[in-house]
Amino acid sequence: MFYPRIQQALEGRVFLPEETLKLALATLLSGGHLLLEDVPGTGKTTFAKALARALGLRFGRIQMTPDLLPQDLTGVYFYREGEFLWQPGPLFAQVLLVDELNRATPRTQSALLEAMGEGQVTLEGKTHPLPEPFFVLATQNPVEEEGTYPLPVAQRDRFAARLSLGYPDERALLQALRERDPLEGLKAVTGAEEVLALRQQVRRVRMEEELLDYLLSLSAWLRGREEVRLGPSPRALLQVERLAQALALLEERPFAIPEDVKRAFLAAIPHRLLLRLEAELSGARPEGLVQEALATIPAPVERV
């Protein structure tokens, strides 16, 4: 009953659709990382803090700016009294909020690649493992380009899913206006041990061959479109599979169904698609192509 506990802990504190919360938790349990793309003021930072506290995980925050250097994230060695000592950077958290990721230079953004991909940091020839679980929530503003650096393809491919919190409805907004501190009194309802155990359970959720064939067909359809310059990577398809398994686990099913694959595909693929310039100029969008793929490729019949 993992999901109901988290949902109840966050109720009245953060305001987002149930599907968004499920996908965020599925990203965590799949071992992936989450890109929150939304306009300022929609509660991204509050959500990250509240989620970390409800999960009982150590929270860290990095405010990305153009003058930030890679060692400001990873940490440094310094010399004291005849020896070199290691000073870990803010990357060494369990839930890490990377605020306004696209405001950092590509050099600084690249400091996250090894951390997100391998759960470790290598500096001065020495490897330092990050704490487990390690979960990155990065934010970026999709409507402001001044003073920002677009995320490279390799960086986007490290994020298992991209979500938007959106604006709360009027009733939720009124409740938010009445609240003083949404984090006040929020206590942990789980911990690192359960999260790590659930990550292992995700891998045991059954994925029928028909679902894997369906996933490959969706990917092939996208790669075959002339508008697409770069289609889903092998890593992307593996993360779709893990996300689908995690969604099934959150809904207390030992097996995945076609709807799990569809939800995971929609969250994991659009931000990875690279379109040709002429397609973008004609109005094509990755989200639209993914929706078209899901509407075109027939899903396998769900077994009863």
C-alpha cells in the first residue's frame, strides 16, 4: 500500500493530478530521474521538498546559474595538514532538486551525466558512490529562453520521464492560499529501505512478450517518420519498460498491461525526440507524434 500512504501524506499540501503523482513515483521506483517542465510558481520546489520528506529521504537543492562550475556540484579535494581531504558537493543527496537546469552551462550540466547514469561521481581518478536511492528532479521553464542553454540530447536522454504539474483547480488554489506552510507537520511515511526494496520488486513485475513487441512497434513507427531526426534510444525503451512495471506495482498488480505501456511511453518519449527543422517550422511537435503513434499502432488485447 505504498502509493496510498504517499498520496495521503501529500494531500492538501501539494496540488497536482493523481496521474502526475503516480508517474513521479513510478519514475523513482524505476530507478530513473524526472524532468519537471513548467512555468514558475506552479509548486515544483514545494513538491520536491514534500516528496522527499514523505519518503524519509535526505533532500538537497542546487540552484543552477551560468557561473556555476562542475565542482560546485560534485565536490572538491582540498589540502590540509599534509593530506588531501574530500569535501562532497550537494549532489550527495537522496532526492536532489536541480532548479532551472537549463540556466547552467553545458559544462556544468555534464557534471550530472555520470551521477544520473551510474550513481557515482569520479574526481581526481577516484570514484565516489552516491547515496541510495538517488533521485534527481530537475526543473526548467519552457517559455523563457533568455540566459538559458538548451539541454543536449544526451542530457535529456538521462531523464526517464518529463512531467508538468500544471495549475491547480480553483478549489485547490483556494486551499493553497489559506495554507501557511505546506511542509509544516509533514512526516515520513516510508524510508530508503522500502524504496530500495520496491525497486527490486519492479523488476519482477511480469511483462508479456506482446507488450514488448508493442513497445518496439511504437518505437519503429516513430523512427520511420520523416519528421523525426532522432528517435527513441535503447535506453529510452528500457526506461519505458521499467516505468510500465513500476506503474503496475503502484496499482498492486504483478503484471503490466497495455495501458501501463501507453502511459509510460507518453511520459518517457516526447522529450527525447529530435525533429527535423523543417518539421518544427511546419508545426510538428514531439507530443503530437507520440500521440499519433499510440493512436495508430494497435495495442495487444489485455488478457483476463
